[in-house]
Amino acid sequence: MPIYEYACDDCGARYEQIVLSKGTKISCPKCASRRHTLQLSVFSAQAKGSSREAAGNGDSLPSGSCCGMGGCN
């Protein structure tokens, strides 16, 4: 079951909703508006092995972040 993140177009509240099917009615838990914008979700996953192994030089990398790999500048 996918969980989607939304921002209410009327009150600005941000919320998550489990969507069982395309016909699922979604409304803001704060103001009950059905006007919303789907947000880009950010998630992280931990790789097998340790951070030290991933870095290869004994340095630890931030978990779930690309910033330690030269990105996010």
C-alpha cells in the first residue's frame, strides 16, 4: 500500500495518506478540503554493511544522504 504525501491547497497543512486505489477520496485532516497537491516524498534506506565499508577509507557517511558523496551542494 503506497503512502502519499500531500499539501492542502486551502490551509497549507501537510499530511500523509494511504491510498488503496485510484478512487480513494483524499481530504485534509485539518480543514477537510479536497484540494491538494501531491508532494515529492523523501525517503532513506540503509544499505547492507557498515558506513565504513561504503566509504572505503574509514570515514563514515551520513545515513540516507547523498551529501557525503559529493552531491547536495
